[in-house]
Amino acid sequence: MIVWIIFIALILIFLALDLGVFNRTPHIISTKEASIWTGVWVTISFLFSGVIYWLYSSDIISNVDNLTPTDATLKYITGYLIELSLSVDNIFVIAVIFASFRIPLKYQHRVLFWGILGAIVFRALMIFFGVILIKKFSFTTYIFGAFLIFTAYRMLASREEKFNPKKSFIYRQVRKFVPITSHMNGEHFFIKLRHIRAATPLFIALIIIEFTDVLFALDSIPAILAITSDPFLVFTSNIFAILGLRSMYFFLSNMLTKFYYLKFSLISILTFVGIKLILAHHIKFPEWFSLTFIALSLLVGIVISLRSAKESDHNNF
């Protein structure tokens, strides 16, 4: 339990430093700044695998699944890569939401900060109940596996439809309870107009981002549960992927069109982990195999996307 408390405390301390020190003054996040922070978070996330190895080679943490230190480390890295790859779609939706509500670049970091803080709470709850379901009812692995394969098929067969946040169910429901204004008031979520207190576009963007993250978590949580049902490994890999999402957004938001074929990498990953869940009670995949498959899927998708984008740019000249 002490390990959980220390980990959560460190995350909260960093978030406090993030908003109170590093980004106290609203400013536009440059590509250089975003790339530096993306590198920092990816580095920290992979270095934490060393902490995982140390924790699971000692009696400091409860090893409910009796994992070897090596297996625990590989499961953590695999889970982190899954969560990071599935975040790409989330980044695209966030970009659409910000554009729809015309959120100035210098205020987007604040919205993402509170959005990610909420995502940590929601995902912690979903992980908690997801682990309980798998531990208590073994048949849920079949349900989760089938759901992931269906999600992969839906992603493959779906047409490219433009997402309009102002026509979403959440936006319509919020309008029923809170007056909404199109006026910005700096980085504030609410503004006082005459005798009423109205929500600014920042608050509406935050609410929609929170709910879309919950929807994305419906895919990502079962996906990582296919790798491990150890709550600490699931939680830490999820949290590091979420914390790196902000810098990744500012780094990738202007380059998302260049990563078109990454969609097929996500489809292959979801299909693989779905099959792995369904066969969990019959076939045990080696940890190195899962990690290799997911890493190669991402690498192939990125390489093909970049080559295609380069050829497209060359043909335009």
C-alpha cells in the first residue's frame, strides 16, 4: 500500500509543479518545448521499468499474480506502449474540440491539465472495477476480447466522419443545466454576465474532453487488461501514458495527417490483444512475443506513414 501512496503523491506533486511553476503563466506551447517534454515523459516512463523490476524482485509490493521481475517489467512496457498508441486517436479528437470552440493556443494547456487530472480519477476507477471483474468472473475475458475485436473491425470499416462537438450529446446536456457563453474570460472556466454565471468555451471543451476520454478508456482499459490484471502495472502504465498525452498533443497535433497508416497499427494491436484475451484460459503468449508484436506494429505504421507523407510532399512540388 505504501508504494501506491508514494507513487500517487509523486504524480500529484509533479502536477502541482506543472501548473504552479512550469506553466504558471499561460503561453503558447512551441513545438520545441513540446518535443522536449515528450522526450522527458517517454524517458521517465521507460526508466520506471527499472523501478518495476526492483519492486517485483523484493517484497515491497504485493505481487498478487506471482510475476517474476522480468515478466512484470515486460508487461509494464507492453501496457505502456498500448496506452501510448491508443492515445493517438484521443489527440485527434482533442484537436477537433479545441478548433470547434476556438480555444486560444495559450489556454489549451490549462484545459488539458484539468482534463488529464480528471482522466486519472476516472481511469483509476475503471481499472479497479475491471480488475475485480476479471478476478471474480473469468468469463469476462471473453467479453472484453470480443469487444476489442469488434472495436478493431469498427475502426477498419468505419468511414471518415467529421466529429462536431457542438452537436454532441454531452454539449446538448450541459446547455440544459449551465448557461453557455461564447465569450472568453482569460483562462477562467466561468464568467459573470449580469446576474448569471455562465460557462466559457474553456469549460465546455474540458467537459467534452473528459467524456471522450472515458469513451476511449472503454477500449484502452480492456486492452491493457489483456496484458496483465496486476492493478499496479495497469495503473502505472496508464498514468504515464496519460501524463505524456499533453506534450504529445502539442507535438503531434499539427502532424496527425502524416500518420495515416498508424490507424492500421492500432487495428492490428486491438485485434491481437482481443484474441489474447479470448485465448487467455487456453494459450499463454510469452511476454516477449506480445511486446515484440506491439512494438513492430507501431514501428511499421510509423515508417509507412512517414514514407507515404514524404512521397506525397515530393509529388506536390
